[in-house]
Amino acid sequence: MSSLISNTELKLELEAILPSCSRLTIISAFITQPATRWLSDLITDNQPTVQLVGRFTPLDFIKGASNFSALRDCINRGYVVKALTNLHAKIYQVDDDTIFAGSANLTGKGLALVNVSNLEACSKVHACEKSKSFISKIVNSAYELSAETIDDMERYISEMETINNPELQMDWPEDIISQSNDLFVSDFPLGALGSFVKEYKVNPSLPFAQIEKVRDNFEVASTLFKKSKAYKWLIKQIRENKSDRDLGFGQVSSLLHETLADDPAPYRQQIKDLQVNFYSYLRLYAKDEVEMYTPGKRSEIIKLRVDK
């Protein structure tokens, strides 16, 4: 059985094993230069294969949660650097036998590398095949960054300085980073419109946590909703529907069950709950684009408005 350790203990454990490792995978929502320099100093001699996956949304760089200098340093040292914009996990996999998982990002505060650091916790576990498969799935879902891509990202951020609502900039333009097609439970609302959701306090970067944060501003909230992966997925299903009927609630549930990439897969009831929550947002923020109706006593039907 594993036990919890602090980020200070995590740092000491990593400092003991990284100098002799041959493969290293770090999945961290945020990555900053104090931590990447600490990392490179530890593994200079053994030159392991290193891959890093971060969230790296525009807002992360605007707020300084991640920085471009760290990513450039890593690419220049030959590390594989990838972006997955719905990422929140923090996982350190060393070779094939050790995994640390918890709350510590690859940042100065996350790993207690600076005087004033965060209080984090994580656990050390043996790397079973299921855990390694889960990590591989995250890595394979992410978009690999090049030095040129990072230049484009930084240029895009500099052009955003005149934008009145930087909160709208959750995603990169497709010509900079192509978003992962994988869809997860976390891409959907975890509660009904306007309800309190504990997970949003823990992870304010979730797409519907951001929508709830600005829900007093209808225009901004509506824009965020229509930019969400969940909404884009639903519109795609409606447009690709080849049957002679509009999509009913059960049909959308089945499509969602087949699409969600979570491992383990959510139960069907959980999917229906997600769908009910999602529809509450749909009625408010997309009523100009989507029509919802209930013929007789049948389930709710959904279609695009004729003028769309």
C-alpha cells in the first residue's frame, strides 16, 4: 500500500532516482523554468529519454502559470514536449517501475524549489500495466510542440494584449495547435447550470468551471460555451446525422457512450447525468443555434435551427 508524501519529499525522491533513469515521462498541467532547469541539472550525465505533457492554454501563459522559456529550454535539450489543453493531472513516471501521482506541478512552487512554495501531496506507486497504459493514452492524445510552434504561440499571445476578454482565449487557433479529438467526462458540465460543483473549486481550469465563473456576463459565457469541445462535438453529431429523424436523447447518449475516452469508461447513468447537465446549458447559451423540443411524451429531440 502506498502512502502520501509532501512535495518536498517528492523532490528528494526524484533527486535520488532521476540521475540514473533511462526514461522519464512527466505529465503536469503547468511547467515553469525553475523546475525545468532543476530537472536538466539532474539528468545531464545520463541523458534519458524525456517526454513532457502540459496543458499550455493561452490563459496559462497570460497568467504566468507556464512560460515559453521553459518549453524552449526543454526542446533545445531534446525533450519531447506536448500540449493537451484539458489536462489537469500531475504524474511523474520514472522508467517502467515507479510512478508518482498527486497535485505537484513541474514548477518551482509545485516541487518546493523556491522559498515560498505550495503545500502539495502525492503518492508513490508501482507502475502496473494498467497505470502505464493510462499514462501512454494521455501522452498519445497530446499534440507535440516544435520550436516553431512555440514561436507561433508566443506571437499569438502578444497579439492578444488588445483583447478585452482574455478569458475567452481557452484554446489555440487550429493553425497553431490542433486540438485532441478525444472527449472526456471533464469536457462536460459536472453539475446543472448554476449549481455548486466541488470539482470546479478544485480545478477551476475545467471548461464549465470557467463558464460558471463568468455566468453573470451572458455574452462571455455563451461564447465560452460555444467554444467548448462538448458543444462542438454535439453540433458535429447533429450535422452528420444520416437518419430521417432528428436526434433523440437516447441516441445522443449512445453516441456519447461510444465517444468518451475515459478509462475506465463511465456508467451509462453517469453519461445520462452529464447529458442532462449539458442540456441545461444548451437551452440557455445556444438557443439561437439549436432547437430542442419534445413531441408528445417522447424524449427530448434536438436539431439545428433552420437558419443555421
